Amino acid sequence: MPFIPHTEEEVQEMLVAIGAASIDELFDEIPENLKLTQLDAIPTALSEMEITQLMGKRSLQDGEPSCFIGAGAYDHHIPAAVWQLTTRGEFYTAYTPYQAEASQGTLQLLYEFQSMMVALTGMDASNASLYDGASALAEAVLMSVRANRKSKSKRVLMPRTVHPAYRRVVHNIVRNQQIELVEVAFDPKSGQTNLAVLEQYAGEDFAALVIPQPNFFGVLEDVDALTNWAHANGALAVGVVNPLALALLTPPGLWGEAGADICCGEGQPLGAPLASGGPYFGFLCCKIAQVRQMPGRIIGRTVDLDGKVGYSLTLQAREQHIRRSKATSNICTNQGLMVTAATIHMALLGSEGLERAAAASFQNTRHLVEVLTAIPGVEVMFEQPAFHERVVRLPAPAKGILRSLAAHNVLGGFDLSADYPELGNALLVCATEKRTEDEIAAYAQKLERVIQLQGGVTCGLVPKE
Amino acid sequence: MPFIPHTEEEVQEMLVAIGAASIDELFDEIPENLKLTQLDAIPTALSEMEITQLMGKRSLQDGEPSCFIGAGAYDHHIPAAVWQLTTRGEFYTAYTPYQAEASQGTLQLLYEFQSMMVALTGMDASNASLYDGASALAEAVLMSVRANRKSKSKRVLMPRTVHPAYRRVVHNIVRNQQIELVEVAFDPKSGQTNLAVLEQYAGEDFAALVIPQPNFFGVLEDVDALTNWAHANGALAVGVVNPLALALLTPPGLWGEAGADICCGEGQPLGAPLASGGPYFGFLCCKIAQVRQMPGRIIGRTVDLDGKVGYSLTLQAREQHIRRSKATSNICTNQGLMVTAATIHMALLGSEGLERAAAASFQNTRHLVEVLTAIPGVEVMFEQPAFHERVVRLPAPAKGILRSLAAHNVLGGFDLSADYPELGNALLVCATEKRTEDEIAAYAQKLERVIQLQGGVTCGLVPKE
Amino acid sequence: MLIFEQSKAGRKATAQAPLTRADVSAIPAQFRRKRSAALPEVSEMQAVRHYTRLSRKNFSIDTQFYPLGSCTMKYNPRACNSLASLPGLLARHPEAPESHSQGFMACLYELQEMLREVTGMEAVSLSPAAGAQGEFAGVAMIKAYHDARGDTARCEILAPDAAHGTNPATAVMCGYKVREIPTGPDGDVDLEALKAVVGPQTAGIMLTNPSTLGVFDRKIEAIARTVHEAGGLLYYDGANLNAILGKVRPGKMGFDVIHMNLHKTFSTPHGGGGPGAGPVGVSERLVPYLPVPMVAKEGDQFTWITEKDRPESIGRLTAFAGNAGVLIRAYIYARMLGREGMPRVAEYSTLNANYMLKQLQAMGFQAAYPQRRATHEFIITLKKQAKELGVNTMDFAKRLLDYGFHAPTTYFPLLVPECLLIEPTETEDKATLDDFIDAMRSILEEATEDPELVKGAPHTMPVKRLDDVKAARELDLAWSPVAE
Amino acid sequence: MLIFEQSKAGRKATAQAPLTRADVSAIPAQFRRKRSAALPEVSEMQAVRHYTRLSRKNFSIDTQFYPLGSCTMKYNPRACNSLASLPGLLARHPEAPESHSQGFMACLYELQEMLREVTGMEAVSLSPAAGAQGEFAGVAMIKAYHDARGDTARCEILAPDAAHGTNPATAVMCGYKVREIPTGPDGDVDLEALKAVVGPQTAGIMLTNPSTLGVFDRKIEAIARTVHEAGGLLYYDGANLNAILGKVRPGKMGFDVIHMNLHKTFSTPHGGGGPGAGPVGVSERLVPYLPVPMVAKEGDQFTWITEKDRPESIGRLTAFAGNAGVLIRAYIYARMLGREGMPRVAEYSTLNANYMLKQLQAMGFQAAYPQRRATHEFIITLKKQAKELGVNTMDFAKRLLDYGFHAPTTYFPLLVPECLLIEPTETEDKATLDDFIDAMRSILEEATEDPELVKGAPHTMPVKRLDDVKAARELDLAWSPVAE
């Protein structure tokens, strides 16, 4: 019996102690007609060797292609130490640190995580994680509605430059609480949120303005102006940021005159592998004024009976296990292990290391775009400064081109046509620091051939000089 | 500076404390003309990301072929827990347990290892490892010469059925001490050590007879008769055994009337991956009478000042760091980490698990040989019972056939022609429990085609019914 | 000592980052931060040593018995971790095309199918990231169902008073009011009370069965009938699924929607607080509303089911496909258990719980529901000890830490005073249970003979009891170089 | 508690083994064991918990400062482990053909080349499995060289009295007699004494430079001349290579053969006692005798050099290619250090040692060679403390454990009474060195004020001082079910 240590002899001893004739008898309170007798659709057990062989095959099946997709998940180098430490049994198999005295390892680590996120974002406080960036944004929106005392509105301004999947997730999570997301258009030239469009809403009551940095196109938003606009109009400024980009970019706490009120984002670039989209982790930071509206676990530093420093879960009155229907959120399990990895990742890299990784990604994407736009018919779309993603216009629909590239084991980018039909044949590309010179050259070469074969350049486009 | 934590400021503080102007000055006792200025042949540093990419490529380059080679290294399933525990920093980065109080983890584990090896071999005592099976046999031979008080001989009987590389290693290690290895021929029918040939040496003075089980051909030796012969002739019986096979086979401690005196072998089948041949570990066990002649670390159970049970290195008077030129061996560093893995491996599997793995390997090889010998021109060579390796005769030289199979990503076995030219086109094949039905079928199919293409069956051989 | 306190400005002892610093001057200064973030500057060894040492301050399954009721702290097989961490699986981008996803999708599809079979539901979506998100999905589907029928007056969700806090919190997030149903003296839901409150305003009921009281609600079919007849739906909180895995199907009990905590029943690690995974299964009428993405099989190809295919779906709840790595671990575990292993989970976890209950009762501990069978967990109440000896549940819990055992769940469910909710799981052996029972016996003796010893516990942990009031009043949530 | 003591007969809680038991009745009963081996029968969780807990009873680099002189306990980069454990590398059979070995062989070849460059030798063989086997290979080559020239009267190997025990032990294994050379008062070899004993019987000399006394022998060139003129060869024990890596080449000093401890200088883990790797490098005249296998490069193909190619080789010393996995780790480390990183190893390890020496001297500890520079390690002698306070080196060593530091090497080299050989390595930061120095100061105070505290140390380890006499007299080397 895999994982079950009982011997027949022990079972008998235990049944005697219980006073039952068989294990089956222990289920005697369950109505007979409910009992299940067969599980035909479940295959019979595999030994560890057999599942190892099966998973070995499956893991090779998907071919580790050369990946130029970003779009919310980024292929950064993760130091080997990160996961060797994170998977130590003491981290990997511990529970939520309810018994603080027996959980000081996790608790101190989470306090360090919060401290690092505060350092990175320039905010006052951080929680100990939410599920992912998208659901973190949903929680940030809910939080902003609760926290904005000046506003009675349940409307939140949501730029169209925010990740489309994030916008969908926020909608799905907040709609039942009658919160309305008002979409803000972007400037088709710059790819930035259109301040002129925003100005139309001046004077109206909004709980918050969401501000992405960089935005989904990789473009840098004028976060100072947006933050100031929000505050001038009684709305909270809610940043949604790439934490690695923050190694180089102005932290939300310093945006505009007063800084963002809340910021959140996807923690994946800090030590989580791509891994098909999860587990990642969402982070959420805020000004101290909002901390009692923050959902999720929060760790505080305190002292024990002897005055010795220790760490414990704090502000639990916000949480569902204490507050039940009055809680700030229903969240219980968060993404502790991913935060463990992120904390170790940040400790290993330090600010210098994160800055270098961010700068290398910036440079690599710049180089990629240069090489791609040297191909006749391929053009860069938004001239505004970007971080490590950019939109390029292709001479033909991205879908077919991407399929051809995939056949050569290159994942060429994220097709924007479904989410942004107004952009035409637009492709979002990304080259992190891990993409090599050779991979970028191979991508360009293949793209050029694919375009030639598909006759893309003949569609009325003039080759560049 | 990777791995060097010093800041410029700290360096200056330290130099001030030392009273030196520069780090260079610390090397002022080294004659100037000896100092090195360039290391041109060493490439410049790689970041962890770069070496990760390089090693990723190299590791994929060798293609993980379907492997039917045994010949001293066996592809058994290793439970996932084994190396996840073994690489915990506390095991992975500890030193030899000289400070017993701060090394009880390693010491108790080694005591458990010794206990497991004693259980498996039926001997009285085990050391805590030697480098590998071959060098362990060399040490066993040296030990037998020291230990055999009845014999003054420096001659040791070495069957030709012992692994050829082992015989070479033993020769290389013992020859400078004027120890002579006398080869004992095998019976060309059974593949067993030829007792009749051995009988010719009856009455002569030998320090020991080496007894392999199974032997290099996978064939089971008549260990009882061999052990009895050795003892009858004043020689020690030195077993060289596959420890996984011992899960099923009579342990050396019970061979013949009195049992083997010493036994050794390659520990690789107990949790070490193939990994190009190492690190593996050699084990060495003996009767209690010989224990003071045993080389290598030995752990003993004892008590501390309070009478609490504890473990420490014992019988250190045998060792080089105490005894110097009078030591039993020069060994210092052994294969501690591999023994850690082996101990955990054995604990996870237990005797039942080891027996099943051994039985499955036995069955798989049997099946393989059946399938292969169904191919016209392929015949099994030694009819004597074997463990999980067998010799088959091919209709053409193995070398060319193996090369063709390798081109199809099948490693068909170990070519015996260099070591045993008398056997003709002989191939040693092995299918551990990890080789699947499909792999075995594919091997047979490919072998059949290769033989057909090479015209093997036309060489005067009659296809079998 | 914090990692920040080991930092030294200007230290760059890392091989982790790119060796040179690329030029970023093309990013205009207005966007760039003026000062580097104050992250620790340590060497790789310092980080390794620090976090290795920190880890050792934790209790965990790999080091301790952890009988935390309702949390199913069972052994997490190491193969699940190593196989889910194979390079090919870690490298897959969530937006990779289906052509480069078949290996991954095969695992997800098969897991969907296995969960369908074992729960008896019509269809399963794996995407919710944790139990609470699974609850959210479940209640959102109930709402979507009523809304789609124009049945919009249903504004109330019922939940027993013993329910997990996530139940009412979730109902509120979905725009519902919550009404509590009392528990009868035998631990089952008070059916008459339920009948009294159920009505046209009832959207549904959220139930755990076995409940958090450690008993199987024998009237579950009557409850289902009552709620269904009133037009409401039944939600199954899968937190206690371990108790009935392979023995009873929630679908058969009459539930319309279920969430499963894969980090409990399917043994993915808790990781110091997550990640989990909270797949949802539904009866036929809720299928259109399942959250996306899901995996379909067409011929021998696996394809994604997205918003496009399911226009009535409650949509996606995370950006991608949920906690994929957790799902892979659960898949591996399920395959190793197989058809024959699933019922054993329920059987041996129930055996362990009933054994512990009897042994603890025998030495004078009071069961909350002495007339009932324990399921995979059970409750003892220390109200007698609290009253007579002045030693309360928290004291027992803290003292257990000194004995090397993680404490059971304390003071939950709220309706049982001074309670310990004890869940041994099926992966613990009898000797460990006996050791725990012996420890409880010793603590009971200590509580009688030297109550201060117990009230001052723990004595052997890295810290003694912490000042939670100070923590909440004088908030110190982040290290700052200035404050030190 | 031993794992055996957690065993329960008949327990089969494993998914590790094949799920069924194949029939082995085709093996005749005479060959089969009658009773199963008495191995522990535990569940996967019990094994994981047991060995996790056991591991925590160890000091290690990942948890403690480990200034163990002559052992170079520096940080072992985690990337070396994870990359050497890539599935493709672990799966390669040692007898795989060259067509399926090019990735692996490329690493070995490049490592050979890097070691050649950094040692200044003509050729390198990676095959010896550890330092002592490297020594064996070195002395065996010296013997093969003399034998090949018919110079068979050379029966003596010289070694300084400060030499590692492996040196004389190795010489004896190669059939030589050993003659000790005394050390001069300044720590260098007594050149006159050497001249007095060198002669036609001299096969060679085994030297470490810097020596185990923590000083660089300034007269190394004169030593080399003396031995060479007598027809002997010079063997370099690479145990202390860390001190001069990238700064001085042993080849340039005049050595004919060198072994390197990759588990020291190239930072592969010590693993609780190994595995190591002990590659050997030689000057031109010894090239034919190098142990096999080695890797050659022909065009862009890598090929094996075996006995066939090198008929005069001393042959192979293990069955396959030595400790391949250790070599891969060293290769990865060397590539991460690179050309620029190698000399830094010597520089910062030397800086750390000299700093510690000065600080310890300043508080009254006596250096063994106060007039000399420390290299990467240094010796203090506690003979004054032992005499005046009755607190000896072992007491200091054990008390250091209570302070959370592994003890330095004690009572070695033998010629310095009551000595501690201290090697901090380059990977420790100043704060850690200062903490160690503070601990030494505290222990010195304790030794003065409360000597029994120090003599009774350690007080905080899992056990107190062990009865080694009992261990050796009443041998208990294996658990037995009967004895318990």
C-alpha cells in the first residue's frame, strides 16, 4: 500500500482498540446506498518507476522551443540555489504558520519578503502573497473600493493597456459585487493610456484608477501624470507592475506627487519558472493608511515573553478564519512556497543582480526588435520607450506566421489580434536575458523565410532601405 | 567576484589590521620569478545562466539512448526521495565526521549503512566505503594477504570470470607490493570458474581465492564449492558480489561450510545513477576476525559522558592520519555521499523492494534473451543460471552491430571480444527493471534488421525453427 | 538575524546575474528609479546558509507529526516534486501553442477525468488556484445558474455554523447574504432548522460532509432534497474529501458543485501556506458555467476549452491555467494511488482517527460527539480541563510543540468550546499515533501537577509565546535600514 | 533512534519498487538466500522524516563556518549540483560509445586543459577518485619512470615530517620505504637535512607547498634542484592548491607530478567524507605513465585514451573514468570562476587567513610561525594555555562547537604541540571571521575563569564527548535484531 504504513497486525490491534470488526465497519454511519464500489475510470496504480518513465516522456514531448513570448510570464534565469532551498522539506511541507513558535522559519522569511517588496515598490507594507498577478489586481480593485473613503463609487477606471487576461479576471471576480470597470482607451501612436481620454472623466466619482507599468505592450506609461490625475480626481492610484522592471523603474511609492496608494502585480519574474502558468504568486502592497483593508496574510515583527524578537501572523481580524462573512477576502491558502523562492531569489541577486537581469532583458528585446524590423515588412509599432516587450507589425496575420515558426520550434510571440483587433497584424515579442544572440538570429532568419514564403511583403508594402 | 563576499571597504580594513598595503603583499614570501601572470588557456568566467545553458546543451547532446549495457553499472530505478535527501546541505556539504559531536547525522547514517551491508552480505562488519567496486577488490586482495595468518604467500587466485576492468585495477594497485594474481580459467560451457582447473592448485599456498557472484557473464558461480575449496587449501575466500543480487542470492557470509572471509563489490546498484561511471562506491565487509585489517573508515556505536548512545569513527589506529606509513591503506576521502544515498535507498526499498527490483531485472533479462535468441543467428552462450546479465553469440562481430544499433539510439550491450577473444562474437546484454516491453521489442526488431542487412545469417547459419 | 542585517553595501559576490550591466540609458530618466532598491547584498553562501538555518526553525511534515484538523497534513511523495520539476515541464510557456503542449495537456485531461470519476460529478475544471477560489467559482456558478434562469430573487446562501470561514466570506464576495444553520446535538445539521429557513430566497447551501465536526451527516439526502425542492443548489466544500475518497461520491449525495483541495486530499505540499489548487466539479446543469480554461480531447489531440467555447462560463480566475505545477503533482500522486489506492486513503485515515479518539477517550479526554464514529478527524473538548485545572486548549497545543508534535487545530469549529480538531491522516503509523497519545497523557499529568509548566509552554522552540497584541498595535511589517 | 528500530515486519508502504514480484524460481534454490536480509521496513515518509532529522544533527558548510585546516571547506555552488544532475548526464552509461558521449567528454577534455594551464603541467589525467588515489597514481608513475629506465635501486621516498599521513601511507602502497625530512625552525624544509639524506636510493620527494604548516617554502627551487640532481622526482601534494591557485604554478616550482583535490580547490562537496576527485598532472617525462582513461580531441571529436594508446600507463585505478560526477561539478565551478576568478581564490583565502592570524595574535594566541606570512591557513599553538590553564586544544575545539563553529583541524601537523590549523577559505565574509575571533576570545576568558566549562564542552550538541575507548574495545559496528 503506497504511502500507508500499516501492517495487517497493527490494523487488527487498532480495530480491537476501537471495538470494530473491520475497517468497513468504521463507515457504518454512511447510508449504504451512497457507498461507492467501483472506480473504473481510474487506471490502476503505477509504481514510482512507471510514473517516472511516463512523466519523462511527457516532459520531453513539448520540445522546449525557443521562446519569445512574454505577455505576463517571463523566462528569466533562476539561480540553482533558489529551488534547492525552497524544496527543503522544512519549507516545502510546512503548513500556514498558525503555530508561530514552531514556524519562525517561514514567518521570518515572509517578513523578509514583505520587506523586500516594500524596498522594491517604495510602498509601506506588503502582504504575504495572493494567487497571481491577475487575481491580485482583482483584490486590489476590491480593496480600493473599500479603502477610498472619499469616494462612494463602485466604478474603477481600467486602461485598455492592462493585460487583457487580467482585465477579464478582475471582471469575473468583482462583478458580483456590482463593481464596474470603465475602460480607458490608449493612444494608438504611443501605446500609452490616453490622458486626453481620461480627462473626459475628470470630476466624476471613481474609486480608483489602475495604472500598469510597463503596460501590456511593454510600453512605459506616464505614471506620474496618471497618479496625479487620480489623486486630483479623488480616486486611488492602483499600480500593476512588473517587479523585475522595478529594479530599474521608479517605484510606485514615488509616482507623481503622492505616490500610488496600492500596487500589485505578478511575482513570477522573481524566481518562478514558466511552468505552464503556475504556480506563480500575486503581490499586493499599500500605504500604511490602507493596511487594514489589505487582504491576505500579513506578518508582523514582535517579541516573545522574554522580549526576544519573533514573527507572527498579524491583523488577523481582516481574515476569513476570524472574521468570516466580514473578511476583506475569502483567501486562505496563498502561494507561500513561491514567495519562499522569490525571497531567496531576491536575496541571491540583490538589487544589483535584479538590475542587471532587467537591463539585459531590456537590451535583448531592443536587439530583437532591431533584428526583426530589419526584415522587410516588419515594423515596430509604438515608439514610446518600452521595457522588455514590444509590439511589432507583421505583413500578414500573426496566426499563420506563428504556426509556421512553431513548426521550426520557435515561439515567435503573442498574437494581439484577438484582444486588440484594432492593431491589425500585431505581435507582442519579448527576449529576456536568457535568449542568446544565436536564438535571436535564428528567429529573425526563420521569420524572414516564413514571410517570404507566405508572400507577406508583396501585400503593398515597400521594403525598407 | 563570484563566491567571494569581500567589499572593497572590508578589504582595506583587513589589510590595515594585517599591516599590509595590498593583497599582493601577502604573497611576498613567494619568489618573484615563480609568480604567474597569465592564464590564457582558461576561458573567461561564465555567469550561472551561461553555464546553465552550456550544460543544458551538453546534457542533451548524448541523447539518452535505450541502454542494454550492464557490465558493472546498472540502470535501476532510484526513488526520488533518495537524492532530494542526500543533497540536503547538511549531508552534501559536511566533511568527514572527525568532530563526532557535530556529526551525529552522518555518523549514525554510516552506522546504519554498515548494519544494512551486514544484513545483506551476512558478514560481521562493514566499512563505510571505498572508491568503487574495482578498487574495493584491490583493497580486499591486499587485506587478504595481511589477514591470512596461515599463509605466507603473496599470491591470490583470480578467476577469469571476474570483471576484466576489476582485474586490471587490482593488478595496477597491488603489483608494487609484489602481489601476484594467478588467473583461473572458466568452463567454456557453463561460464563458471572451472573447479577442475582450480584443483590443479590444490595444496599450493595462496593468500586468497576471489569469488565473483554473479560473475562478469552474469552467471552464478558455485560459491559453496569455491569457498570450501579455498578454506580447504588455507586460502581466504574473498567474494566480489552485486549487492542487489544479494537480495535474492545466498549471502557470502553463508557460502560453503564457513562462509566467505571477506566480501566486497560495487555499490552502484544501490541508488547511484549511471552518471558515466561515478561517483559510485565500493563496499567491503568481513568476518569480525579480520576487522582490524580492514581499510577505510569504520563507525562504532558507543556512549557519551552521560551514557547517551552516540556514534564515532573507531579503530582509527588502522588509518593513515594516525598510523601513517603503517596504515592498512592510504585511503582518506571515501564516497560518503554515495553511501548516504545507498542507505536511504535501502531504507526506502527494504528487503522486499530490493528483492522485487532484483527479480524484475532477472525476469527482464530473461525476456530479453528469449526475444533476442529468437532472431536467426543469435544464441545464448552459457546455459548455467544467470542473474540479470547474459552472454549471447551474434552471427557477426559485435562491434559493427553495436555501431549500427547505436545509430538507432540503442546501446545493445557490452562487446566481449577485446577481453575474451576466445568467445568469438560474444555480447553481454542486460535489461534492468527499467527497460520496458517496448524497448526490448524495439531492440530485437532493430537487431534483426541490422543482422539481416549485414548478412549475418547467411554466414553458414541455419535459421532456428 | 535578518538577511538585511547581513548585507554589506557594495558586495557583489554573485554568479547569478549577468556578469556585465547592459546600458539602459535609452530609457528616459523620468521613468528610471533614482536609488537602487534596498535589497540585501549577500554572497550566495550567505543566502544559502541563512535560509538553510531559517528552514530549520519550522515544523513540517518531513520532520514532525502534524495532526492539524481540516488541513490533511499527509506525506507529500518526493516523486511528485521531482517529476513536476522536469526541465521540459518547467520550460513550457503558458501561452505556448497546443502543438507544443500535448504532454502537459495530457496530464491535465487525465486528472480532470480521474477527479470526475472519484467525485461522481459530470465535469471538472482544474483552474481555481486554491480551495477558496474553488469556493468562489462554485458559488459564482450557482449565481450564474440562477441568473441565467432569471431566478434573481435568490439572495441568500445557507451555511452550517460549523462551516469554514471561507464559506461565508466567499458567499459575500459573490454578492450573497449568509444565513447560518445550527448544528443539532448529534453533530448533524439541524434539519428542522434548515427547513424553517429554506425558501425562494435560497440560492444554495454550502456544506462539508463529513463536516468540520468530524462526523458524516447521515441526513445528507434529506438535506439535499430539502434544498433542491426549494430551488436551491448544494455546494460541497471538499476540504474533508480525504475522509471519503473512493468510498462515497459527493455527486451521489446530491451535490451540484464541489471544490477539491488538491493540497489536502491529493497530497501536494502546503509549502508554508500554499500554493494549493481548488478544482471544481459540477452536475450537468452547471456545466456551461465552469471556469476556463479546461482541456478537451479530440481524437488523440488535446485542445483548450476557453471563453470562446463556453460563452456562459464564469470565466477565468487567474491569468493562465491556475496552479499548473500543483495539478501536475496531484496527477502524479493520483496515478501512483490508482484505482486501488484511492479508497485506502479514506479507510486508513478513518482507522487512524477512530483509534486515536478511543485511546484519548480512554485516558479521560472528552469527545465532542462521543456517540458518533470519527471520520478522518475528530474533536475533543478540554472544557473540563480548562475549568478544573485552568489549563486551556492553547496551553495543551503549545505544550505539544515541546513534545515534538505540531498542535492540532485549536478553537475550531467555533461551536465546540476549548476544542482540538485532530486529523492524523492515513500516512502516519501506529507508533507515531501512540507517541502522540502518550504525550497527551503526559501533558494531562503535567496540567494536574504543574500547570504553570503547561501554561508557560512552549519552552523548547526558537521563541516563546509571542506578543500578538503588540504585533497588531505597533505594526512592524517591513525592515527598514533607518529604523535599525 | 535507528531506522531499524522503526521497522515493522510486513510493512510494504512503498511505491518505489515494482508493484508485483516477478517469479525467480528459475534460479535454482541452491543459489537463493533462504531468509530475507534484515533491512528496515518503513514507509517512504518514515524514511524521509528519519533522514531529514538525522541530517540536522550535522554541522556543514551550508549551516556553519568550518575553518578546518587543510580541508578547504569553502562554499559549494548549488549550480554545480543541479547542472551535474541534469537527466542526460545522469543517464549516460560508462560504457556508452563515443558517439553517445561527446557532450560529457567535452567537459572532461576542457577540464583537463584548464587544470594543465593552472598547474603548469604538461598533461593531466582526471581519473583518480580522490586525493589519496591521486597520490598513489603520482608515486606509481615515479616508480614506473625509474623502472622504465632500469633505475631500480631507488627504494626510498622522502617526505617532510609535516606531511599528510596519506603521503607515507601511499609510498608504502607503492613499495617504497619512507624517510622523514625535518622541518626547520622557520617552517621551511630543513634543506641541509634534505641534502644529507638525498642520494641514489631516492626515488622522489613528496611535498606540499604551501606546507601543512601554513607557510610557503621559500627554498622550493633549491629543494627541487637538490632532488633532481640526485635523480629523484618531485611530487606535489595538491591539498593546499587553494593557496596559490592562479598565482604560482607547481610546474614552475619544479614539480614532476601533482595531484589536485577537486573537492577542495574546485569546490566539489565533501559529502560527509567524499566523493572527491584527485586528478594528476605531470611534466613531460611522466606523460607516458599517466593513468587512463583520458580524453583526447581529434578535430571536433573527443576520443578516449586507454591502455591501448598508452602501453606504459600505470593503468586504470577504478573500473571506469573515476568520479565523473565530481569532475563535472569541478568543471562547472572552474568555468564560473574563469580566468579572472582563479587568482582571486588564492588572494582572498590568503587575505582571510592573515587577517584571522593577526587578530588572534592580538588577543594573545601564539602563532606557530609568527615571523612568517600565513598562506591560506595558519597554525596557532595552545601549549601555553594547556600548561597554564589546563585547557587543551581539544577543549577549545569542542567548545567552539557550542559557539556554532566547526572546530579547526586539531593536533595536526604532529610536530606543533597543541595546535589548531585554521583555514577560513575565500568564501567567508569578514563578519563571520570576526564572530569566530570573538568566540576564541570568549573561550580564552572561559578557560581562565571557568576551565571546567571548556573542558566539559560541548554542551549543546546532540551528544556530549563520546567514549572512544569503549567504541574501540567493545566493538559495536552493526545493529542486530538479536542484540536489541
